[in-house]
Amino acid sequence: MRAQLEEIAASVPGAFGGVEVLRTLLRREGRTQVMSLTVDREGGMDTDACGRISRYVINRIEALDPPIEDYRVEVASAGLERPLLTAEHYRRFRGRPAKVVTSLHIGNRVEFNGPIDVVTDEAVTIRDPHAGPTPIPFAAIKRAHLIYDPSTDLKKKR
């Protein structure tokens, strides 16, 4: 059953052009199988898009043989402070401010905030105002996300 649910989650980008599934979590809550998807696309997600993806996933689950009796589907937008999970994410958002937390000390620090600068296949450089430009190996990153800057929304043309 787990493999079938993972296959359904993997089919979402093909069914919804431009949508990226950032995370798929499968868990049990009592007798209920819960499938949680975190999704994003260029320009962001809205509740209607999340609803369409949810209905698509539910229809695919309903068609499984044997059926899953008790399940719940959760689809959520990655949000304004979107997680950064791959080197490609860092490349796409180069120049945007990010927060990176590492699993080991780099220059006596484990937390870096600043614009994403250089991105290679092995590391990302964050221009932290306190630590300066700091190369951080992807293997050392515990978690990272964009930092929302409301001033960019104010600068957008309406």
C-alpha cells in the first residue's frame, strides 16, 4: 500500500504542469492512513489548486484495488518561507534571502541568514551579514527555507 501511495504522489507533477511535490509524508493516526503533500509552483499555490490536487489524489486512492478503507489526504502549499531541499532549489532562488541551519559548526556557527549566492553541486554560499560569504556543504544542511520579505510584494506591479 505504501508503494502505491508514493506512486500516486509522484504522479502529481505530471497531472498538474508546473507543480512540484516538495514532501510526501505517509503516517498512521490510529486506524487512519494519512497522506500529507507539500506542494509548490512558480508564483505560489492557492487554495483552489491545493483542492484540485487533493481531489486528484483522492480519486486515485479510491481507484486502488484493494481499496484503502480509512484514509485522509492533506495538501498544503509550501508557503512564503518555502523549504529549500535540493541544489536546484538554491539555484532557482539565487539572490533571495534564506535561513540555513547546519548539523555541524561552520566557523563556530550553525545558523546562517542572508542572500543565496554561489551554488555548486556540493555547496551553497550564503552571504550572511555577520559571518560574511559562507560556503555550506549540502551534506551539512539540517534544514533551510526562504525568508519572506514583505517589501518584495509591495514592489510588485499590480
